[in-house]
Amino acid sequence: MSEFRLIQISDTHLARRLPDLTDNFHRLSEYIDTRRPDLVVNSGDVAFDGPTSADDLEFARTLHDALPACRYLPGNHDIGDNPTQVGPAPTQPATERHRLNFLGVFDEDRWRFDAAGWCFIGLNSLVMNTGLVSEAEQFEWLASELASSGGKPVALFLHKPLYLNSPADPELEATAIRYVPMPARSRLVEMLRAVDLRLVASGHVHQRRDFTFRHIRHVWAPSAGFIISDKRQEVIGVKEVGLVEYRFQPDGFEVLHARAPGQVDVDLDSLFGKN
């Protein structure tokens, strides 16, 4: 295969009780059908409240079944959040039970495959820094997969961005939950130095952002479902709903920031009727 076309969607936050988000997903699905990618990746927060509502997970899977081939990664709204070195413990922590519930619906929470001369790796960023058995298992699995990448360029997908601007960014109490937490972040970054990492694709922040640190391009996919008001979250990138399209070839890749016709910038506050 000389070319591999992938569409990343993220933070769909699907639930039967939230029809505005379902409508945005339908617009997204219609657009994807016209683009006919080789694969769709949902980089997490597939459901609105997976830890407390199995129906949210099942409803989200039903809607995704209408898409072409799809792979999934969990977000904090799917299996719970991970602890950070600063700030309070998460009110809804990631647990093995929640992870297994996600696996029961979506079959996987990490993956690796090769296409168009690239090695594609998807990681569960929510078990990092938790001390759960699955965290250690994932790091062992990742070491093996990186060792067998055969010098291919690597594209990494995960829910939380690695960092804001650089690996040395300090954890701040106000923003630590947005990024892969320390010290797991340092361990992951060090492991990735051994391969030709070209792309880190994430979601979680509900803002579209695209920057390069050294030779690694970092793409933050916007939410497919809703935006977060400036009074709740400062502006880092572009606050809009949408998706990201990628075209991979052996000698490089292209990124297209897109928005499906008919998608609406639903505001989180208006979603719940708040002023």
C-alpha cells in the first residue's frame, strides 16, 4: 500500500440523552462516508459518561458501527481520569473495572499496525501514572512494539496530548489534567526517543492545535461534539468542532483540518441549559 488515508475524530461524548451531540456525530458520519478513508480513529471520550453509564458506551458503539473500519482509544469520560503530581485526585479515577467495561464494548484500548511504510501505535493514556496492572503491561507491550518497528516512521495516537509545548513543561495544578501526567510522561518520551517518531495525534482539550517541536508534529483534534467556553477554559488553539484527515505515504504525511458540513459549535454550557 503506497498511501494510507486516516480520519481522526475525538471527544464525541455520545449519549442517548444528548441529541445535539448525536446530530453532530451524524453530520460527521455523513462526511466520512463521502471521504472513504482506509481507517477512522476515535482518540477518546467516545462516550459521555462511560464509567457510570454502560448505555453511553453501548450507544456510542452502535453509532460508530455505521462508520468504515474504526479503531478506538479510551478517554477520561470512558474509563476515568489518571492522577497527577499536583492538584487533587480525580473525582472519577481510572480503574481496571472501567477499562474492562470499555474493552467489552470496543474490543481494544491499545493497538499497533503497519501501513504505507509507517508504524501506527495507539496508547491508553488514562492508565498512565495510575499504578494499575494494565499500566505496566502497556509499557512492556510498547517497548516490544517499538523494538519491532524496523526503522519505520512512527505515528502515535492517544487521548491526552503529551505536553503543551515541550517535554520539559512543568505540571501546573490548573492544567495538569490536560496532558500525559508526570512521571509517566518522562518515561514515555524517553522510550519514544528510540524510534523515528514523526506524529503525535491527540484530542481531549476540545481545541484544534497543530505545532511542531523539533521534528515531531503534534496535532490536537477538536471535539466532534462540543466546545468549551472561554470562561471555563482559556484559548490555546481554535475552539470549534470538527475532525482531522491524514494522508500517509512512505516519504511523509499530509494533514487536513476539516469540519463536516452541518456540524454545530455546541457550547458545553448551552448543552445543559446554563447561562
